[in-house]
Amino acid sequence: MLHVATTRPPLGPGILAKYERELRAVEGLGLDDVEMDSVVTLVNDYVAGAARSAIDAFDVHRSSGIDDATWWAATGPWLAEVLDAERYPLGTRVGTTAGQHYQAVSDPDHAFEFGLQRVLDGIEVLVQDRVSGRAAS
């Protein structure tokens, strides 16, 4: 479903009902109609991107037959040999810390929750700007 174009969706009762439900979630927040549509689009695009990443990770695991822990166990020693920690000190430090924390290259669930919260935080700032009377940008 993620490969179905949404820039010109097949308009029908289901799509229109979905859009209506999405808009109701932001109605009454003080946003104008274009901002309401933009907030719905922002959240939908974020979720679609996160879902796409999760599917990519699933597809890699399925096609290779190797889970992240096995891949990392095989790749980690090689990376330690070729990585120039002096040239990339920040990437080495942060990548090592994150890898140890996740016991994988990343944690899709954490990435989704963290990112969604930042998106919602930004929307909250927009809403607060409207409530306090600041002009639309």
C-alpha cells in the first residue's frame, strides 16, 4: 500500500471519510483550513515514511535470512578494523553508544515514537502561536 500514489488519491467515500476523521482531530485548535490540511498531511507523511522504513527493514531480514543481531555480530568486527575513529570521532562515539543501546543498528519502534513526538511538539507550537494571536507564516 505504501507504493500507491497519494498525490492524486482515488477519491471515493472511504478516502473522503478518512480525510474527514483526520480533519476532525485538528478542528477547533485555532488553525485555518490550509494549516489544518497541512497538519494532517505532515502527520500522514511522517507515518508513511516510518512505515516505509519498517517495511524496508522487514524486507532486508526476510530476503537475507539474517536478523540485525547476526548482521551486527558479523559486521561489527570488520567495521572496528576499518573505521578511523580519529577521523570520525563523533560518528564513532554516537554510533557505538546507539548500537550498544539498541543492540542493533537502530530501533524502529523507538525512532517512530521519538519522531512522532517531535512532530506533535512542533504542531503544538503552531497551535500555541495561533492561540496567542501570532500571524501565520
